[in-house]
Amino acid sequence: MEEAVRYDPTYTNPAGSYEKIIGDMGTGLVLSYRLWEGFHIEGVGRYTMTGASVRLEQPRISFPPSLTQQDLSLRVMEWGIGVRSTFLLGNEFDLNTALHISRASGKLRYDYAYIPTHRQEYVYEADLNDQNTVIRAAVEGGYRLFGPLQITAGVEYRWLRFDNLEGWGNEIYRDKGFPYEGIRPFQAKLAQTKGYFFGLIPSEGSYISNPHLMRTIWNRTEIFPFWWGNLEVKPASLDLSSFGLRIGVRYEFR
């Protein structure tokens, strides 16, 4: 979902929008082995993706206005096991309950650009990683189309959090008029403020030469943005726990 950005009527507001992370979409494969009638043990593999973006043109004294852009792209791979119970509701319909426990590996691609003038550009990019356990509980119905082929649909609850997204990135400065490009690697964690915007904070022992530039997307749009001390920045947790819909097909080998 994309929304217009408006901060504080006291100051000139930026032009732009931000796209909230309001959901995700994934695909998966479940291999099931029937132990006895109505009870199955299963192996599962899933791939999930989601993302968000922010783009702001911030008014300043000079023209053109400065540009800030942020993009997040999260990819999650899961592998695990589970059980499923089946209750027959006739010749064509059945009801299934399932519980799966998996190990999830999350990879977050973070890209941030701050362009104060037509010739200067500050870029921060990082690949952040974390792992955690996923628990999924689902109830779904199945309709037999023909023979061993069924179409299924249901509701699922997923518990999943990434509390320590950390990895290596680059701090890049470009002067397009010179031309010049400087690259400094650093180790960073994902951070957030006010529950809206994400950013990077250096890990212990690492260093970002211009940390105040990372906050241009968080502060108000004063001509002279005194960013220090007026924002609470803390390590971020991505909580992907939610209810969702499942739609798929099932083929039974006999």
C-alpha cells in the first residue's frame, strides 16, 4: 500500500510516498507420507518474498530539491517437517489440519540513496541475514477434481520473527562532476525509528563516516536539520507473524 508522506505542518513538507510492508507472498512444496488412514508426516520447503520503498524530494534552499530513496527486499527460505490429519467429508471433500516447524533463513537487501545536489550522491547498501524457527498451523479444505488430484484452500497462522538482521555493506560517495567514487565497507544491523522508517547502525567495531546522512529519511524537513538527539533509533525486529490464505493443489501417489 502506497501513502503520501506528510510530516509536520510547521515545516515545508516533502513530496513523495512510502510503500508499507503489509503482506508477503510465497510458494512451497509439501511431501506427505501416510503413516495410517487420516494421519500423515510431511516434509516442507517454502520461499517467501516481500518488500517496501520510500521516495522523498525534500525542500531546501537550493534547487533542485534533495532526493532520498530507500528500498527493502526480503527473501525467506524454509525447510522443515510437520504432521497433517485428514477428516473425510464425503467422496469429494475433506478437511485437513496441519502443524509444521521449519528453520527459516532470511536475507534482507537494503538500499539507501541520498542525493543532496545534482552532482553528489551518498549510497548505503547492505545484505543482512538472520535465522529463526517458523511455526505454522493451518486448517484447509480439499476438493477432489478427479482421481488423485485435489484443489485445496484454507487459513494459516505463521509465527516468525527476525530480531538480529546483520551483515556487510558498503558506504559509497560519488562526485559526478569530478568524477570520483569512494567505497568504504562496514558491518551493520537493521535499525528503526518511530515504527515507520528503517536504516542501518554500525555493528560493534565497525564505522560509518557520515552517520547523520542515514537519518535524513527520518527527520523533519527543516532547512537546517538538527537531527542529533531528537530521534530514538534502535535495532529493528521484523515480525512476520500473521494470518494468511493458502491455495494449492495436492496429488496423491498410490
